[in-house]
Amino acid sequence: MKRSLEHIEYNQDTEAMAKFAKALGHPTRIAILKHLENQSCCFTGDLVEVFPLAQSTISQHLKELKNAGLIQGELKPPKIKYCIQRDNWNKAKSLFLEFFE
Amino acid sequence: MKRSLEHIEYNQDTEAMAKFAKALGHPTRIAILKHLENQSCCFTGDLVEVFPLAQSTISQHLKELKNAGLIQGELKPPKIKYCIQRDNWNKAKSLFLEFFE
DNA sequence: AAAACCTATCGTATATTTGCGATAAGCAAT
DNA sequence: ATTGCTTATCGCAAATATACGATAGGTTTT
């Protein structure tokens, strides 16, 4: 990408919402989050069984959701338990609510 | 992208929401939509003056929003007036509402 | 210490996205 | 018909995203 202009400055809410939206912009990630909502939490392995995707692919999607702040991982040896990150979840929620009015 | 599996089948709502989210996944497009909400409608040229981006770039973002169904263009020669597509907007709204509960 | 299990990361291939300038396309007015 | 105005599209370049297999890293159990 050519970035002649040193990154446009947007409103902070705009940036935050775009970041959340981007993370939600893939059906697999939506599905993962819906799954997490139902189960409240789950392990990577559970998801690998639910979705016909390679373990590395699932892991990558989880990483993106984590980077966006929508989920968080908790070490439960020998597994890792992923849960919704409620603070950011609520933040995203209110951003979308406000956006759509 | 390698697609060994012939495209995973997701729930229709999941697919729809991911499509909307993807369109919202860029700050410029969020900003354009916010602008449209304020003004109710506007022309491509207006946006070119608001954002420090090339006209072709703006046009491309508008195209994506149109493809996602979030806006619609109406010919007002010699200009084109863009407005929010209310039906799909409301659909997106309810999808996100339901998603976040 | 070794084996087994679970998950993350690396390397690779391909597709998509983002952005620009240049050009084309459509319409109005001259 | 030509000009001018507005917007879309094309062609390019660079960055990101998506998916996989292979491998590494960390824990627990043997």
C-alpha cells in the first residue's frame, strides 16, 4: 500500500470501531464468537473439531480476535481457555449501538 | 488463498454479518457513513474535499459500501447522490444488536 | 528423561485490499 | 460537435489477509 500521507487521523471512536469491525469481518471469526457466547468459554481444540479448518488456521483467527481485544486467553494447563473479553465486548457493543442509533 | 475445502458453509446471518462488518472494517468507510448520517446524503465530490484521499480512492470505498448494500447511489446529473440504504442498514443494525445482545 | 498432548509460530503460496495517477464514461451546457 | 464537470474504472505497486503443513514451545504424565 502506498502511504504518501502519513496515515489519516480519524476520530478515536471511528478508529476503534473500524478495528472491531475488521475483526468481525470474517464468517469464521463471527462463528467462533457466537460459539464462545454459547459456551461462555472454550479451548482451541474444541474449535478445531467444530470447524473444518486446520489447527493453525483456527489459532490464527483466535490471535486476531485477541489482538482486537474481543477475546482473552487463560492458561488452564495443558490447555488454553478462551473467553470473551467483556470490557472490550461492551465497548464494541456501545460503539455499534451508537453508530446505528 | 488456498481453498482445498469448497468454501465452508456458515449460517446465513453469520455470512451476512461478516459481510457488513468487513465493509465497516476501515476507518475511512466508517467516517463516510457517519458523514452520510449527518448530511443524510452527499456527493462523491463532497467527500473528496473532506478526506485527504484521491478521488479514485474515495470512489473505491463508495463502491465497497455499495457492494455491501449499506449505501445506494442516485443519479442527479451531473452528480451522483449517495445515501444510506435504509433496508440493509436496519438489517445490519439488527444483526449487530442480536449479536451483542 | 522421555513421551504425549495442546497450542503457537514459521514459512510458503495465493488472494484480497488499499492507494495512486491516468484514463474513460456519462451528462449538461455551450 | 466541443467543452467542461463529475464520477467510475483501469493498471500498477505494495501491504494484508487467508489457509495450509511443518515445526517449535510449553505442560503434564509416564
